[in-house]
Amino acid sequence: MPIDPDEFRAVLGRFASGVTVLTARDADAQDHGMTVSAFCSVSLAPPLVLACIALSSDMHQVLQRASHFGVSVLEEGQELLSRRFAELPSAGSRFDGIGYSRADTGVVLLDDAIAHLECRLVSTHAAGDHMIYVGKVEWADCRQERPLLYYRGGYAQLER
């Protein structure tokens, strides 16, 4: 018997994940970004990461043509930033009035994130209603801060 989608979501919600904002530029050099919790490492040698992006999202269309993407791993105090990139349209307004820098490839890296990665897109894999984007990490850095977490459909923090 097929699993009920609501039950499946509830079960998977028991897996806490970090929260990232993935960014890329389109062919017109316009910035796009979205909150992504389906992000993880794939390999140390070579250094690979993956992000799962819904086929229905604007970001999927951008990544289909992008050569690079950026990842900002959010700090525990950046819940509003996560919500902003989860709720507003992908382009333009998400970046208005926030601090960021650009990686060598031009992708946006958000200020005050606990980690940044600049990735070259190396492969894609269809997976149901999502596409898996695999990137080779070309540059990374991190800070010693506490992460923002996503758990059971909401935001959480590590206990002190």
C-alpha cells in the first residue's frame, strides 16, 4: 500500500537538518536564491555536495543553465533570512537590503553565515518531483558559530 504523503512528511520531519541558502545567477546575470534544507556532502575526494531542488521552483530553471552555485549555511540567528528566501520570489527582491559578497564566479554568499561554499555544477539527476544538483566545491570557508536547524516543519536551535 502506498505511503500517505502527509505521513511521509511527518516521518521525514523527525530528521533535523541544517538550513542553507543556495544562490545562482541566470544568463542575464540576475541573482536568484532559495532556502534549501535538502543539502549534504557527497564525497571528500573530490569534494562534492548536493542539493535537491523541486522541479516546480524558479531555482530549478536557473540551475539548469548555471555553471556555478553558492551555498550559505545559516547561523542560528538567521531564521528571518531563511524565511525570506523561502517565501519571496526567487529573483531580485530577496537580495534587497541584505548583506552579501560575491564569490569569484559571481554567485552571492550571504553575510554572517557560518559557512560558505562556491561550487561548480558537475551533474544532475532526476529524482521524482525534484532534481538533484551535484557541485564540486571550488572554495569554502567557515566560522565557529551555532547553526540554524530545521526540525518537524519549524526552526530549531542547538541547546547551549
